[in-house]
Amino acid sequence: MSDHDFYEPKDGHAGIPGLRHDPLNAIIAPRPIGWISTLAEDGTRNLAPYSFFNLFNYRPPIIGFSSMGWKDSAANITATGEFVWNLVTRDLGDAMNASAATVGPEVDEFDLATLATAPARLVKPPRVASSPVAFECRHTQTLRLTTKEGDALDQWMILGEVIGIHIAPNLIADGAYQTAAAHPILRGGGPGDYFEIGEDALFKMRRPG
């Protein structure tokens, strides 16, 4: 007999005593935040955070995010082929949260969150000027997710190759990028859980030879 609780997601989690909320996004956590800036074809700026985001390849670097529904970021990237990822730090948390508001495509989230922009070098969408790291990206693939039966979901994974990287010089020491020095925040579970990475969370473990 297992000492673990068990449920099948298709039936919901209510069968586990005391578990009132779906635990999935609290278990797969904390997750890096895809703070994505794009331009619409008419030049309108867009900035939106996505909690389903990560790095998927090293050389060339490929990053991606998953959009629940065909949102402005997906539409803009499909139309223009370009986007910028901006690192969310603790002092940018409130601005990131403000840019998550559900607004129409005509709304500029940079203005909504009172964020200054800085130009990218190789793509047209701007980056968040106060973010210490930004990746300029060219769109490579859009994948529509499906169920195990092959039914299409309204969930879209957008992938792009990183063609330019901006890094604040104070984040480089001893020849390496210092992850904790930027105080990045990551998404947890629940409606408002986030985690900050600090030096006290660091431990080192080498892979076996």
C-alpha cells in the first residue's frame, strides 16, 4: 500500500481529503516568468507575463512560453516574427503584475505599468529599460497543444531563438553571471504566490563524471 494520496486529473482533486485547490501549479514551482514584449503590426506596444516559460535549448538558445488562449503576444509574434523576454526582478514585481491586466489590444502595457522602454538592437519590440537582462528573439515555431486523444487545446506554445542578450554589468563577477544578484522572482501556485531567489538558497552539486 502506498502512503501517498492519489488522484487522476481528469476526475479532479476533490477526492483527496483537505485539498481544496488544484495543486498542479504549486507542485511545478517556482517557475521562471516569461515577461514578453512585442509590437503589433500597427506599432502598438504590448507587454505581458507568462508563468509557463523556460529555456529549451542551449546552442542556439531557444526559449518559449505557453499562452492560454490566442492572446496579443501570440498574435503579435505570429505577425512580426519578433519578441523580447525581460527578466522580472523583485523591484519590478509590481510593474510586472500591473502588465498582467486584462485589457484590449489597443492598450500599451508599458504605459499601464508606467515602465520606460529601451530599444533593442536586432529586433523592433522594445525592452523594459529597468530590467537587468533582456533577450531579443526571433520566432521559430508555434505549437498548438493537444490532449492524449489528439484533441486541440486553446493553448499555444511560442518558441523563439535568442539572437541578442543584454546583461547589466553588475551581474557579472568572477567571470560568471550571478543569478541571485539580480533578485529574480518566480511564480508559485495559488492566485498570488511568488518566490525570490537569494544567495541563501544556493547550494552546489556537480553531475557525476
